[in-house]
Amino acid sequence: MDFANVDKRLLSLAGATKALHEKWGWMVYWVGGRQFACELTVAPDAKAPYAGRHLLSLKCDPDRILELRAEWPDAVLPGYYSDGRTWISVDLDADLPEGLVLDLCDLSYRLVVAKLPKRVQRELARG
């Protein structure tokens, strides 16, 4: 999968920005001051099943997580360094359909925006 397409989609969402988290070496995507995606490459000596993988971590609906993990057990993992009940980490080098990953990006964004103050939601809706 071409991560440039994913990056373009993430940044096309209203109010989305990205910044390198220097301590972690991750690219973090933000909306309204809250994280909605992270792109990272895990060190080869990290614990399994994350070791050496190029991951995109996204907020996700718990029921959808169960479906995704059942359908793509080697490509959709519990969120790396996040709450695995509400976050997933997608292996960007796995054979996942790009459309699925883009849809998951949109879902993550919507879930985070839904928890922002109503004033911020209105500002984002105005674009």
C-alpha cells in the first residue's frame, strides 16, 4: 500500500494536522488537539506481533475491531501502545485493501471529532 495515499486522506479531513512526536519517532495526526492516527515503524527487537512492522494506529469502534481482527488476524492488531479495546494498529505492509484502510482513517477521525466540544465540532464542520 502506498502510504502517501493514506497520508493525503488523513490530512484532507477538516482541521487535521500532523507533527512528529520526537521522543517516540512517530508521526501523529491531530484534530481539535486530540490524536486520531499515528504512523510508526516498530523496532525489530520489540515484542511480537509488532516487531519490525510499519503500522498505522487508529481509533475504532469496539465491535468493528472484533470483525476486523477476525477477518484480518495478521494485519489488524490491538493498538500499539494504546487501548486495544478502542484502538487498532494496521500493518501497512500487509495485503489489506487500500479502501478499507482509508475508510478506517475516516472512522477514526469521526470517532475523535464526536468527543470534541460542540463548539469545536461546529468550527470543523464550517471548514
